[in-house]
Amino acid sequence: MWYLTYVRKECRLRPDQLDALTALARRLNRERRGKGERITENTLIRWAVDMLLENYRNSDIFHSEDKGD
């Protein structure tokens, strides 16, 4: 029950976003053929947030804010 260590945060999505996340999660689960943990819409949202934050950390904006510019 590792997922219980996550903090619950509500996020409102457009219907098209949720439909696309659901379709992608289903596709990825089919392609992995039961290997590893199940991929859910929440898994994809956490992955997207990680990617966004990593991109921000590596951006010029992040580095210029660190320097106090």
C-alpha cells in the first residue's frame, strides 16, 4: 500500500484530458502485458508533474531566480 504515502490533491481536468489519460493508461497497460505495477491516470499525472518540475529546474527561469535576477 505504498500509494498511501502520497498526499491527496484534487485536480480538475477537462473531459477531453481525462478521456486522453484514460486511453493512454489503458494502452500502456496493454503494451506492458501485466509486467510491473498497473498504470493509472494518477500515475500519468504524477509523471507529468515530475517532468514539468524537472523541466523547470533545468530552465533558464529557475537558474535566474536562484541568482536573484
